[in-house]
Amino acid sequence: MKIGFIGLGNMGAPMARNLLAAGHVVTGFDPAASPKGIPMAASASAAASGADVVITMLPNGDILKSVAQDIHPHMPPRTVHLDCSTVDVESARAVAQAATEAGLSAVDAPVSGGVGGATLGTLTFMAGGPEAAFEAVLPLLGVMGQRAVFCGAAGNGQAAKICNNMILGITMIGTCEAFALADKLGLDRQAMFDVVSTSSGSSWSMNSYCPAPGIGPESPADNGYRPGFAADLMLKDLRLAQAAAAAADADTPLGQHAQDLYARFVEEEDGAGRDFSAMLPRFEKRGRGD
Ligand code: NAD
């Protein structure tokens, strides 16, 4: 396929490289990056014109909406705008509406898997939009990832992503505070892991991404809490979840609390640039009054 790829940062560049390696014709655009080996156009609209599919991988919903406004008039009729960024549900739905009005289709397909998954082509996509458009881009999702789940109407990919990451933020905090409590009660961390990972307190945070160094499978905790999945990105996703919850009048007290804790960690403490599991050393050094 002929693909326009807009936004070639940490995630977009390796995704575009995998599409090129699979034999697709890719033309990229990014105002601030010119990654090696990816043919570039001089503007977003030039990258989009004549493309069968335009993929965007951008920082936020406002930038996505402004790029969509630029590119939609240049995309051939009935082609697909595939957005893989993590953005707010409302922006995703606004872009889908704009695409429909321009005679195009939009699919929101945010990813889980991070830079490692983007490089290896093992991302998971969660997609919203018209099912026919999802089917049309499925071969591309198969190159960039190993799993794609169709979640229904426009915006539902973003909805799935923020619900998943809200659970992840909450369970990571719960796992970290439980380890800090276990330490203070004199319970050995390995014993704690052996019990919880095979009991009803188990979760992905404990079993697959254990925040305690030297315990469980290898994780960022074993690498000085280098991300991995940065606390800053977890904070972004928790804020998107709270914005969506406010708009939908959903009661999400633990999601709110997780957002507040990650905001403090990233903006006032030492969490910026560290993995989101570095909540454990944060709790370790605190008492109830801190
Ligand atoms: P990044 O900041 O490395 O890349 C974003 C790119 O978009 C940058 O190169 C920037 O120059 C470009 N850009 C900004 N404005 C633009 C415009 N108007 N036109 C074209 N390009 C523009 O970010 P990233 O880590 O690649 O993340 C991209 C998206 O993927 C984000 O929405 C992020 O939340 C999501 N995501 C990231 C990860 C991760 O681990 N990095 C994991 C899952 C999802």
C-alpha cells in the first residue's frame, strides 16, 4: 500500500520502518524529526496526497485535530485515516466526524507495547471506527503489531486504552504500597511475590512487571527504573481517563486518586523520566504522615 506517515517520534519511526521493511511505500512527515531510512515529504498534506492510508502518531488531541484538518482535503476519496496516537475520546470522535464529512473513514487505534513493541512489531492495537475501514487497515496492523482488537464505534479504541491504563495505574500503586507495607511488617519480598503472584492479589503489575528489583521476571525495576513505560506517560493516560470520566459523568475515585499520585510523583518529586513502577521506592521511604 501507499502510506503517508505523520509523526515520526519514538513510536512512529520504528512503526514506519516496519511498514517499509514489509514492502509498503511510505512517505513520512514530521516538523522536528528526520529519522534515518524513511523517505520524507515537505508537508503533512504532501505526505497524505495519493496515499491509500494515512497513519498519524502524534502527541495529543489538539495536534491530531489540526493535522487532520490539513490532510483530509488531500486524501483520495474513501481512503482511511488511521490514528495510532493516544488522545482524548472527544478528539478521536471529532476527527472521525471530520473524516466522514470529507468522504473518508477514520480508525482510532491506540497501541499498547511501547517503543520495544513498536520496534519489534509486537504492538497491540485497540481500534474504533467503521468495521470495513478496520478490515482495510488490518494488514498494516498485522505488520506493526501482533494483536488488533476491534472495539466498536469511533473513539472506542481510545476508550479501551484509557480504561486499561486506569486499571494498570491503580494496580501498580496498589502493588507498590503493599510491598512497602510488607517491608515494614518484616515480610520478605520474595515470599510476598510467591504468595501474591499465585493468589487473588495477583495482577500484571505483580506477576509480569514486578516493581521490586530482583523479584519476578526481569522488569524496569531491575534496570534502575529506566522506562519501560514512563511515569509521565502513565500520568498523561490517567488524565485522559479522568477527562473522559468527567465528560461521561462516571464515578472513578481510584482513577482520580491514581492521577493525583502520579501528578505529584512526576511534577513535584523525582518521578519524571522514571518508569511508572518507581512508585515502589517512593512509597518505601514514606510514613503515614508524609
Ligand atoms: P514523540 O514525542 O516521540 O513523537 C511525536 C512526534 O510527533 C514528534 O516527533 C513530533 O515532532 C511530531 N509532531 C508534533 N507535532 C506534529 C505535527 N503538527 N505534524 C507532524 N508531526 C508532529 O512521542 P511518542 O513516544 O512517539 O508517542 C506518540 C504517541 O503514542 C503519543 O500519543 C503517546 O501517548 C503514544 N504512546 C507512546 C508510547 C511510548 O512508550 N512512547 C506507548 C504507547 C502509546
